[in-house]
Amino acid sequence: MDGMSGWSINAARAAVSVILIVASASDAALAQSSTSAQGWVLTPAGVQIALGDRPLSIAASPDGGTLLVGNDGQSTQSLMVVDRESGSVIQTISYPPPEALFLGLLYSPDGKRAFASGGGNNKIRTYAVDSQQLTEGDPIMLPTMRDGKKINLYPAGLAISADGNTLFVADNLDDSLSLVDLPTRTVRATQPIGHNPYAALLSEDGKSVYVSNWGEQSISVADAATGQLQKKISVGTHPSALAFSSARHELYVANSDSDSISVIDTTANQVARTISVAPYANAQPGASPNGLAVSGNTLYVANAGNNDVAVIDLGVSDQVRGLIPTAWYPTALAISPTGDQLYVVNAKGLGAGPNAENGPNTYRLITPANQYVGSMAVGSLSVIDVPDQVGLDAFTHQVATNSGFDKTADAQTAAQVIPRRPGDPSPIKHVIYIIRENRTYDQVLGSVGKGNGDPSLDLFDDASAPNTRELARRFVTLDNFYADAEVSADGWSWSTAAQANTYVQKTWPANYSSGRNRPYDFEGGNLATAPGNTPDNAYLWDRLDAAAIPYRNYGFWIASPGKVAATAPKLGEHTDLNYPGYDLATKDQARMDEWLREFRQLQTDGTMPTVELVRLPNDHTSGTRPRSPTPRAYMADNDLALGRLVEAVSHSVFWPETAICVLEDDAQNGPDHVDAHRTVALVISPYTQTGAVDSTFYSTSSMLRTIELIVGLSPMSQFDAAATPMLASFSDTPNLQPYTVLVPDQPLDELNTAASPMSAQSEAMDFSAEDRAPEHALNEAIWQSVRGADSPMPEARTSFRNALRLEPTGADDD
């Protein structure tokens, strides 16, 4: 058997991904084949070394013998010291919350000191270096007040002067550059620089500092002596990593949402040319270049979205010579002093897996790193021998196969009801797209009696979720559907744009941590979160506007009552401002009352928008917070609202031409015996009323791709372009039987009390926006509310947690 033939989700549907299992971070290196949540096969080149929670940065010592890696995830963060020659992790310095790291990491020029940015702690961590051992010293504190007001600089990228006396700090949330005098440990100056500064790099002559402005389309050039802005250079969207070629006098800029590299002539400080790293001609965004390394005339680019490293010959042609497969979401690169070995930091390693081990009753104040979907994926370091051209050609073919670039979803055989290409006719003329909050498949459908469920993990049965379960039974049971996201912060990007860009991927873990001081600026809260070519055309509603397709919004991106996020003006023009957004104090029945009010008018008028966007958030629950509905009551409220909508549509004149697509924005709220990303999804239409079980691998992007094909839109990203449309869920023959809503036996007005399990913990939780409550504790409160505080948990289902031990890429596995 070829060791890189792939552990494909389509071949082994119960194993979406394989956990990298090691006894300690310094255990023997592993190279494995696995899959990401999108179903893309992972066959990382070289040897894989287990790291920590979401590694984002790497720094090589001046002598080339040591690598530092920063793990910047949601759980315990850490700095790891790796011996380059052996690949062993020889030291780990841990930072449980609220202690933090964020992006910035470097050695002093003499190699005797090291520095790391403290993110929301607003400090620079300092270390004395003795051979390969680090000893942490007192941090350098950054200011938290300015003109009598609190500020949050949030240090990110770092650069250091050649004499080792000045540290340059990109202040990510202050749009500024700070100059730190290291001998006196004081901030000498802080100057405005650009939106969301990310990386900083000193010029060859030491007179200027280049700063990438992640939140805009520019590189700032600042005076190294004063920090004052000298010039802005226009580049691609959301520039991130920077790298120099001293020999070529060029600065390379990774434009993370333009899928390109801007090449800046540093003698003139202007863009000389632009190199595309898109995987194929006319590809939509999604490669997400965000890590760079230069060796001679070769530029290496870490493409986080495509799980590969692009190898580029610098020169007249700037040819992308090939691609090297990596583990999941490569974020940073380093190269050996001789240029023959490449080091790749992979934020998500080889994926997650089932999180039912030991059950939710083990979720205490701090989630075990292997039991929370936001932190259970162990990052990895790939150690790769730089291939020759023959090897690189083979790698390039493997990358195309892994990510589906060697095929297109449009070319697949389609049922008659789903068009093969955007714009082809379909009997479905209306799509209602409903997004709910945070449930796994097993929590709601584990005991539904069909499909691959685990009844021991089911929390919401026919008493509290009768409509969801009956709709799954009567229409189509989707038991192999996965959220592309980990949490709501990236879930809303995946659910509305078919990708979550590097800004979202790298910043939400701090927001979801305790005390790490990162605001929730997703769902339109910051222009930097827009995951497309520009902030104006990234989302589903932007594409509908551009195609002049009628649509109506009920609850998406509501910033406050009656107000849509300012970053989505087009969406606001199509929004029912009387429909509430996320607010757990508002019943989903009130939302449905408002939706039905407009729907009845549509019936009277005889017209209906092509697409409706509907948010029903109350299956999130408020745990066991006293005076709030119990988890079962919240679920019943949500379920009844869904049933009322389906009943209304199925009894209307629009029913023969309608599909109702329902998913959760993410699945991070509870256990599942297959995978932590597996979630509840429904497709309700006369063309899906078959009672079948469809076990095809689908993800969030698959549902978006299906909607796009029906209404005539091209893909928004490389992920929906490669996703399998939900063809097998549809029949060519409609069944027009209408649906009658089921009223839950569970009372909707049942309230938690002070005697409810974990009521005190729930009382202290923040439910003002989704996912602000600590999910591990919320999970446990929900479990105890439904099953009782002393109810024993079911045995762990670990059939698919066993790691595959394979030889490095290209070797045979016997």
C-alpha cells in the first residue's frame, strides 16, 4: 500500500480526521494521512512533530541550530524550543489563560536573547538564551492608558535593530508602531501606522521599518529612528507575512486575501510586480498565503487555505515551480542555513476527531485540550527535505488531488433538480437558508433511529426537538455533514462566505480564551474580517446583489436591535429591521411571528424573493442560568419556530418550487462520537421528501455550493468550488405532501432555578453574544440539566481516535 494514498473521508466516512496521538510533545515524529473539516485529504510531506494549540509563528536562532515556535491557541498557549537537527521539542514554556502570546517572535542578533509578543497582556516577553535553553525574565510592559483613556495596543509582529537595542512592535489593535528601547526597557515612541498592523521588518540599511497592515491594502514604511510614517505602498488585500531578499533588494508581501505576493523594490519602495499563488486559473480566493521564507532565488509561501507550500523561482518569470503538501493550515515557515530543509508550522496539524471521550462530565473550568473543538487539534511542525524537481512534480500532483483541484464540482453528474452549472434551469425557484447555533449531530439526532448516531449522547429527543427529528426522518437524514468552522466567530464567515480568512482564524482563539483581551469583532465587526478580494464582494448577499437576485434578510449580521453591521450596507437594504438578531432574551417564536407576518404578505402578493436568510439562534441556550429557559425549553422554542416555518411554506403556493436549507453555524457546543465538527443539517423540499439517509460527506461549503447552483451563482471561494454539492439528497420526482408542525411536549416556559445544576456557574456566564460563555462549562451545564447532575456518562466511543503511523511522504507503508 502506498503510504500517501490518503485516509479519505469518502472512503472512511466515520473518520473525518485522525488525531495525532503522542505521549508528549517531544515524542517520535509522525507523518500521517488525514482529512480537514472540509474533507480535503491531508498527506503532509516530511516528518510531523507534535506541537501545541494552534502554532502561528516560528523563529530560527542566528546560528541556525534552534527553532522557537509560538502556540497561540484557545487553551494553554506555549513557547516551544525545538532542536533543529533532531526535531525534538526540548523545552516548553506554558502560558495558561489569561497569559498570552500573539504572532511576534524573534531572537536578538547575537542570539543571547529572545522576545515574544504578549498580545492582550500588552507586554513583550523577554528570555535569556543559554545554548538551547530559555529563561524567562521580567516582561517589558506596554502602555495601557493614553490621554486618560484605556488603550489596548495588542502587540503582534516584532523586528529588532542590528545592534539589538531597539525593538519595533506592530500594535495590532492600536493601528500603531511602537519603538522599545531595550537597554532602558521603555517605549520610546508610538506612532500611527495603518489598520491592524501585523508584521514588522527592518530595512537592509536599518533606516526604515516595513509594516504590513492586515486590515487594509498597504505596507507602511516608517522611519526607524522616530517611528513616523514615511510612505504607504499599495499592495493586495489583507497583507500579512513579510520577507526580504538582501541579494535581490526585494521585499515580499503575502496578500492573504488576494492569493498573491507583492514584490516591492526596496530601492524605490514601490511594487515591482505581483506573483499569483492561486492554485489554478481564475480560482476564487482561498489559498490564504500567510507565511514566507527566502533561500537564494527561491521563495517559499505557506498557503494556509490550500494546505501547501508554494515553491517560486524568483526572477523574470517568477514561476511557481510546484507545491509541497502540508498538514492542516500552515501558518509560518523557516529554512535551514544550507537551504536544504524546510520547516512548516501547521496550526491545526492532522485535525480533530471524536470528542466523546469521557463525556461532557469531564468539562470543568478549563477544557481538556483534546476535548474542545476549538483547541483539540494538535498543531505540528513539518520537517521537509527540499525536493528536486521530480519530487516537487509528484508533490504538486498530490496537492491537487488532496484539495480537489484536479476536478470541479460543476462537472459532476447532477440530479435534474440541481443544475450542473450556475445559470442552468432548476424547478427550485426559492431557497430559504436558515442558520442555527452550535449543536452536534449526536446531541439532537443521535437517537433519531436512522443514520450513524449515538443514542447515549442525545440530549434533545422527540419531546424537545420533535420537528428537527421528524424533518430528518421524513425528508433526508444527513449523518455525514460537518461544520467547516470551529466556533461562531469563524462559523459565520464559513456559513456566509464559504471561508474564514486568516484574520478570523488567528484572532478568534484569544477572544474565546479567558482574559486574553481580544474583542469579538467578527460578523461584520471589523473590515479585516471580510474574507474576499475586497470587503465589498465577499459574502453571499454581495454576490446576490451583483447578480440582481432578489433576497431578504431576517436576522443575519444584526449589530443591535434594528441595525445591521455598518460593514454590510448592501445587506441592510434587504433586511427586515423588525426581525431580532442574536438575543437569547427574545424567543424564537417572536422571530417566527415577524417572519410569518411578511410571509403572509408575500402570499397575498404572489411573489417571494429567490433567497431568504433566516437566523434562529435559541438552540444556543443559556445553560442553567436562573430565571432563563432551561436548555430543553430553549431547544423546544427553536424547534417549534423551525416547524412553523416549514409548515407555512409547505402549505403555500411556493412549496413546489422551494428548498429550505438548515444548518448550525458551528458544532462546537458538545460531544459527538464521530467528530467534533459533525453537526445537524436539513434540506427540506418536495424534492428531498424521500425518507432516505444520505451519508455522502458534506460540509458547510457543500450547502452553500448547492444554494449557488440552484439560484445561479458562481462559487465564492475555492472551498465551495471544490465542495460536493448535495446532489444525492435530491430526487428528480417531487413529493408535495405538506408538513404539519409538531408542538413539543417540552414546555417552552420552563425556567432554570437556583437549584438547577451549575446554576451559579451559568449565572456568571456572558450570553450577550454567541460564544462569550465558556463553552466547556456551558456544555456540562446543558448535560446536567438534561441528564441530571449525578447521571453517569456513556462509555467513550474511540473507534476512530487511533492514529495512523505512516512513513514520511513518498515512502511505502507495508
